[in-house]
Amino acid sequence: MKHAKMTIPRHFPEDDVARYIRARKTRDRKFAREFDEGFDAFIVGAMLASARQKAGMTQEELARRAHTTKSSVCRLERRPSDIRLGTLNKLARAMGLHLEVKLT
């Protein structure tokens, strides 16, 4: 089983939107927390979709191999906010990948 590592850059070139978000996060802790949580969920979904595409699989094929539905795969790629590690591991294995969780 191959190990896939995907890194999404946390820093993008500064633009008006990035400056607005930074300023808003500075003055509104609730916004900052919710923004960061939403961004982290977005990254998980983007990584899942990218890994599936690199594996040359459609959502339907991944769903079939993982014994789930296409709509579940689609939802997890778009809004994975409460994805379980077991589900993520099942999808990774269906793509021939190894799930690696890292706390930093």
C-alpha cells in the first residue's frame, strides 16, 4: 500500500480578502475559531477529492470499492466537517492508500 502525502499551503499571497479575514480574525475570536474549523474541513475534503482523482477514480468507483454511496463520497468531498477517521481510512484503503494522521 502506498503512502500519499498531500500538503496544502496555509499561506497564500496576501490580497484584499486575506487582509479582511486576518483583520476580522484579530477582532472576533468566534469568527476566527469558526473560520479555522471550516478551513480545516475544506482541506480534508480537498485532499480526499485530490487523492481520488490522482488514483484515477470517479466518485462512483470509489463509493463502490468503499461499500458506500456516491452521494456520501460527494458530501464528504464537499462538506467533511464531521467525518469519522474510520470512514476516511475506509476511503483511503479503497484508493490503495494508507491514512496517516499527524498532530502538530
